[in-house]
Amino acid sequence: MMCVIIKDLGIFIQTVMDIKDKEEMLDFLRGILTPQELEEIPMRLKIVKMLKQGVAQHEIASRLGVGVSTVTRGSKEIQKGRFNHV
């Protein structure tokens, strides 16, 4: 099962990488994501950027109106070495 998921994820990643136009990307994302996901994903990116700028987790949660656990999740992913390109 995991091999299928990894293969499918690879296909998804390649599809996203092949899209070079912003309007085409927006159209793709609107088609594949729910409206809630379209809001949540950019919010997660904001959280990561703020964490990397040294903003305290509680301050981020307060400013963005999200739960501290959401911010903590981003912090844990940074600690794992993710988001080096952000």
C-alpha cells in the first residue's frame, strides 16, 4: 500500500512541477483542493515563515487566529529539517 501512495504522490508532485503558469496553477489547485484547503495551505506557509523569523508560537497563533497546536506542528516540522527552502 505504501508503495502505491509514494508512486501516486510522485505523480502528483510531477504534475505540480510541470505547471509553469500561475493562472494554470491556481486553476489546478481550485480543482483539486477544497475551499478550506485553499485557505489552510497558505496559512501554514505563513506560520512557517513567521517561525523562521523568530516570532513566538503564541504570538503567531494570536496574530493569525489559529490554534497553538497548528503552530507547534509547523515548528516540529522545521526541527525535522523541513522547509529549508522557505
